[in-house]
Amino acid sequence: MICQSQIVTNNSLILGIDTSCDETSVAILKNGKEVLANVVSSQIALHQMYGGVVPEIASRAHTERIVPVVRLALKEAACRYQDLTGVAVTTTPGLIGCLLVGLSYAKSLSYSLNIPLTAVHHLKGHLMSAFLEHDPVYPFLGVVVSGGHTAYYFVRNFNDIELVGTTVDDAAGEAYDKVAKLLKLGYPGGPLVDSLAGEGNDKRFTFTRARVKKGPYFLSFSGLKTAVAQLVRQFDGNDATFIRDICASFQKEVSEALGEKIEMAAKEFGAMAIVLAGGVACNSRLRSKLREVSDKLAIPLLVPSPLNCTDNAAMIAYVGARQIDEGMIGALDLNAEASTPLSIFYSQR
Ligand code: KG4
Ligand code: ZN
């Protein structure tokens, strides 16, 4: 097991920004590791009535919130604009209008303070987020499960990341949100399904696991969502435990399907740890399933606390601090991109 030493960013104070989706987040990170502030302004209340994120509303809210959120982060960190030594910002993947708000703000800060700017891939932020709280262990199998992504990577070191597998259709969080919508539970659905599942019978409904032609590490959740939709259509309204049992059975299937792939990949690639991140990493059943897998393989499971699992800027500042240290500095003509794979993003720089 290799425990790589921490980043050598002494005396650095990096401001991180993430506006990739529906959270305006700004963090301040000292010396590459110490989180002085990690402010997350959630827009859930603005999107709830639509049952999902409305991109135009999200980007408008980021525009209104970015300056107050930066001020709040500086206040929490007890520092001034002039103390900052660099800016890190998510430039992909995400909603393009939302990404552009964070990027434009980051550029203006970098220009006016004459400090370096670095572009961070959002998924690299998620992959490294556990190291805000745990010492890095390489090589690890990094699992990102969120509303927009379900992917796992073999991470040999900070700059050597290989994609192992993904969902070929819905992301795990997206499947949770869609099932919650079918059951009229509200948005975002993941936490609601998770808590109802705890009271339900996970053996009542069984689902056929999709086999994906693309390869053994790929998975699919769209058939599962369709199977739930069919059960919901048959629901006669007089079944007191139907919703809880659907939640429990669905949650079991998602966790088992992910667990199966992750165990296989961790074993075959020789991972020394499993690192879990993204909003769905908060899920109780997935956590216990992966704990079971990590015990079986006798390797640690590293999971960040809930604030660092969901979208946040501390993970962006963490990756950014290291990138600035390594000289990966962006120019003011940097652009945002809706969806660039990790490997392509970093090979271009
Ligand atoms: O990482 P995240 O904050 O944003 C994206 O980048 O997508 O993840 C949000 C997703 C949503 O789909 C939400 O329903 C899901 O994470 N989520 C959960 C739980 N908490 C959040 N899914 C299942 N169980 C949970 N406890
Ligand atoms: Zn995310």
C-alpha cells in the first residue's frame, strides 16, 4: 500500500468554485489540505416544483449568488481577497450556462488579483474528495455515483486515471430521482427513497439484472426504472407497504448491481482501496454493500462525509491546489465544456 505524502503547496490559499449544476459552491483551502471554508448554496427549493433542475433557472441563480457566496467563504475563512494565491474552477462536465458563471467569475478574480487560474474536471474533484478527510491510498478504485454520472476508475496516482466502466444509460442518482418521481415522493429523490427503503421489504420485488453488451464492467439502470414504472401502473392504491417495498427492492438492486461490478474491478485491477464519491455515496445500502466488498477483499473503503460527497468546491480546490503546484495554469481564454471525458480533458493540457 502506498500512502503518498500530502501536496507540497505550503503557504497556498486556493479559492475553489463549483457551479456545474444546481449548487453554488465556493471553498477556501489552505496548503492543499486544510478546508477553511466550504460554502454550498443549494438551489433545491427553486427546482423542486419542476421535479428536476431547470438549466436557465440554475444559471440565473448562480449569477445572483456567486458574489455573496464568495464573500461568505472569505468571511468564514477569515481571509481577504489579497490573501488568495490561486483560483480553481470546474469547467466540465456540467450545464454549460452554469459552468460559465463560475468560470467568468474565476477569470475576473484571477485577472484582478494577478493570481493563477486552473481548470478542474468535476469528476476528478469527486474522485479525490475523500482525501480531504483521509490519507490517499494508491492505486485505488474510484467510484463516482451522482445525479449525472456513474463511473468507476482505476486511479494509479493523481495524474494516472483509467476509466474502467460506466452506466450505459441512466446515472444511479438519475434512476433514484426518476423512481421517486414515479412514486410521487418529491425531488431530489435519492434521500427520500433511501429513508423509505429502510422500512420496506427488499425481497418483495425482484428485478432482472441487465447484461450490457459493451463489456463486463458496464451497467444499465434504464430497464430497472421501466420495471418500477410497470409495477407503479399496477398499483391499486390499497397496498399500504407498496411504496416502501418498491423503494427497498429498487435500492437493493442498485446497490447489488454496483457492488458486483466494483468487486470484480477492484479484484482484477489490484486496487488497494475503494473510494466512493458523489451524491449517491450518501446512500446507506450502497455504503454497507461496499463495506461488505471491501471487507471481503481486505482493502479499506474510503467515503467522504456527506458534504464532501455531494457537489462542493472543496474538492475542486483540492485538485486545483495540486494542479497549480504542478504548473497547470489556464489562460484567460479558457472555455467551459458541457461534457468532456476526464482522459481527454487532461490530455489537452
Ligand atoms: O453529486 P451530486 O450532489 O450532484 C451531481 O453531480 O449530480 O448528486 C446528486 C444526486 C441526486 O440524484 C440525489 O438524488 C442523489 O445524489 N442522492 C442520493 C442520496 N443522497 C443524494 N441517492 C441515493 N441515496 C441517498 N441517500
Ligand atoms: Zn457532482
